[in-house]
Amino acid sequence: MRRSLIFLCFTTCLLSACSPRDFLTRRLAADLISTSETFRAQQQFELHTGVISNENYLSPTYRALQHHGWISATNAPCPPSEIPPPCWDVMLTPAGVDTLQSLIAPGDAEKQSFSIPAAHRELIAITGIAKQGNTAEVEFTWRWLPLNEVGAALYPTSIHYRSTTILRDYDDGWRLVQSNADPAQPLDEALKNAEPAQ
């Protein structure tokens, strides 16, 4: 009886010396990535009305807005900053005003450029972890989840992205690499450089 009590005390002391953050598992990597401020940041869409370049007007985002009938445009002379021609004078349609009215900050309604919250990220899976010393390269897949009609038009949930970031093992456990001072790719760069997953 006394031996089992000593063994139980020893085991308890040994287990309490290790925290769940000491062992890098896929679950811990998923938690560290999905709860980070960088990953949880909302995707903002910048909408510009007024005269814009042909390149911007023909971009996939503006085409999606046209397809939904939220914007229309007429030919316009190009300002010196927007060459080569043609340029377009973009305006919201009545349907666009109805759709975007609740999404635009009250002070931005009269502006020609405003930001619309469109989507946030959802972590789908950790697809691999390669450890080397006190660092680990973590590959994961994610997708955009729309916050509104505009987000649904611009960020389809069917497209999955693959990113890779770096975690480092510190004295208090594993953490995401957050700065560019490290030669490894921090999370914000990994998300910007995401590639569609196959």
C-alpha cells in the first residue's frame, strides 16, 4: 500500500512538471494558429467608387460586384494618376446601396473609398508538422468564411488554402513565430502567401 502511494505521488509530481504546451501535437498547433490575432483578423474589402483604372475595374472583385448588380460604370477620362486609358466612373446601383448600406461605417457613406468587413478565416486541418530542434514547420489548410453577402460573393467557401508557418519551443512551451526578425515565415506572411490546396 505504501509503495503504491509513493508511486502515485512520484507520478503526480512527474506529470505536473510537464504542461500540455510542452509537446507539439496537431491539436496544440491548431489551437495556437486558430486563436492567434493574425489568423482571427477579419478580411476587409476596399471598395472604390468614382474614377478607377481599367485594370481595377476588370479585377475579379469588381467583376463579382458587377455580376451581383451592386455597381455600374461609365467610361470616363483618366486622371494623370490612372493611365493608360480607359478609365471607369464606378457608382453603386440601388441594389448595391441596399446591400452595402448596413456594412459601411456611418461616416464613410459619402466617401468614394470605404472598407467593408467581408470574411474571416477558418482552420480546416493541420496537414503536417516537421520538427527540427526547438522549431517546427507547420503546414495547414484553411478557408474564408463570409460575414455577409459581399463576403459570400468575393470569398467562396469551396476554395481551400494551404499555408506553412513556424512554431518555436520556448521555456514555457510552443509559440507562433510572430516577427520578421526570424528567417522563418511568420503567420501573417504564411497567410498572405497561401496557395489553393488541391
